[in-house]
Amino acid sequence: MSIIDKALAKKGVQKADPEGLLQHPDPSAVQPAQPEQPPAAQADSVPAEHEMQAAAPARTAPAEQAPPMADSDAPAPPTPSPAAAAAPIMPNGADRVEPAFKSSVPLPRPVLVVEDLRVSFPSRDGGRTEAVRGVSFTLGRERLGIVGESGSGKSQTGRAILGLTAPEGRVTARRLEFHGTDLLNCSAKDRRDLRGGRIAMVLQDPKFSLNPVMTIGDQIVETLRAHRRISGREARDKAIEALAAVQIDQPERVYKLYPHEVSGGMGQRAMIAMMLIADPELLIADEPTSALDVTVQLQVLAIMDKLVTDRGMGLVFISHDLRLVSTFCDRILVMYAGKIVEEVSSGALADAKHPYTRGLLNCLPKLADDRHPLPTLDRRPEWAL
């Protein structure tokens, strides 16, 4: 018989625990420390504790125990779980919960960061005309296409990044960085080391980009030796390897030719080889296929795609051919009147929203459709704002 039952029996009260559920050990015995129960086990044990308090007479609680409840019928307060106790209290109206910890893996640094790039030139009335107005984008190790009509500021954007803007032009930007290097405030020597070495640019027409009085091989060797300390024989071997890498047949023979002795497609390949001879991390290709046949275009694009994939460099592909860019690039920037009006992924080009982009897509020829008259681009003044 329990201590409680003995006390009640002396007072003539019926046995409160006929089944012996409330048997208590000797109070002099030392209770072993019970391990902390998980939240679910604590919640299950609350009703049993209240049954014991209802059946047992009131007595003085030890200092380490909580005092008994005055009303045994009152509901037990909910036991907060450890996760709820550790969760921060969010202010009213907060609809976002920040994670308790952030990943320690750093995000890859972008190759190129451009913020609010502006390029202006003096006008006849004494003022300045902005050819590039607030262009902003970031470039990783990917293929970024910039499209737009002639005069939209595509080429001036690429030239400003490389530092090839005309002397009378003014280039400003909130941020213009290449791998953390400030391109606007670096010294002229640092800019020369970057240009052609880590940043290269393929200009539009190789006939005007190549020196007519130097052989193709000598121009490639000059580019390589400007950025590396290398012997003449080794530089010649690397130049021939570069010509072979852009799929030029008989590279030893083309090495000795002058620019006027090669075709437009071969001159463009030689220009690409010259720009890639120093293993740049960023390549800006300004209309690299504009003067080439369709079959040669595909060959040049395949070469550039392979080089970007193998070397892991960033590519800015400037063109006015929207269909060509959509099949070659990963992302597309659409420029109009010196500013970016829309940025879309190549796969979502058909879902473009801006009316200028929709107008460019509508102007593409469709052989299966009989459209007369042919659609034209309806320009709106607010596009240039």
C-alpha cells in the first residue's frame, strides 16, 4: 500500500488507488537524474502529471520543483519545443524568414561588371551627345549577345570596355570592373597589359583591322611577344598552332601571306587567332561574321564556341542578326538608342515583352507565310527616353 493510501485509510477514506498505479518509492531514496525528454514525450507526460496532482494531497514543493496548480481542472500550458524557442521573433508584417545560417561556399566572381556605363561625343552645337546611356550588365563564363540596329551603341559599349574609345569621347561609369580591376581608374600601363593579354576584341572587318604591310604571321607573333617573354622560334610555332586551331588549311603558307592575299573568311579566322594567341579571359567579338558566307559563319561560330567551352572564358558577341545571336548565345541584351531596353535568355526570346524586341522579331523573314506588305518597325518616341 502506498503512503497516500495509508494516510487516507487512517481518515476512513476509501482507497484512492485500488489498482496501485500511484505507487511511490521510498522518499529517502535518491532519484536518479532523468534524461531530458523530446518535445513529443514531454507533451505525452503532461496528463499523467496532472492526474497525480489531482489524487495527491497538497504538500510543500521542494525548491527545485514548480508549485502545484491551484485548479487541477485547468489546462496545462503548452511546452515550447526547442526549435520554437530558438526561432527568432519576427516583427509584425514580416513575410520573409532569413535562414539561420548561410552557405560557406562563395559564389563565383563575375568576369566583367558594368554599371551605368555612358559614352558621349561632342556635337556641332557645342554640347555632347550620348551614344551609350546607362548600360549595366554582368558577365560570367558564358556567351552574352548584344543586338540592336546600327547606331544603337553596341560597338561603343565594347570599345569602352577595352579602352578603345576615340580621344574626343568621354567614358563614365559607376562601376566598370574586370576580375576586380577598375578599368576606368587603372594606369595606362595596366590597361595595355590587359588589352590583348587578358581582354581581346575581334573588330568588324579584318581588312581594316589587319596591318596591310605586315604578314599575318608577323602580326600574330607581335601580339604574343607583347604580352609574353618568348623566343622568336617558339612564338612562330605558337602562331602556326593558333592558325591551325581556327581551322586554316596549310597554316605555314598562310603565316607568310599578307592580308590582301587571303579571303574575307580566312582573314576573319586569322584575326580570331591573333586575339586568342595570348589566352584571354574575356573576348569581345564585334560583328565577327557580318561579311562572311552562311557556311563560313557557321564554321567561325563553331570555332568560337569550342574555344569558349575549352578555355572557360567569357564572350561578348555583338551583332545585328537577332536570329544568329539567339542560336549561339546564352543571354541576349537588346539595345535601342544607346540603352538596354530588354534582357532575355536565348530560349525565351520568342516570349520577349518590349515592343522594340517584338518588332525586330516580326521583321524576320518567314518563308512559309505570305505577308504583303512586309512589316516595318513602328518606332515610338518613348523608347528613346
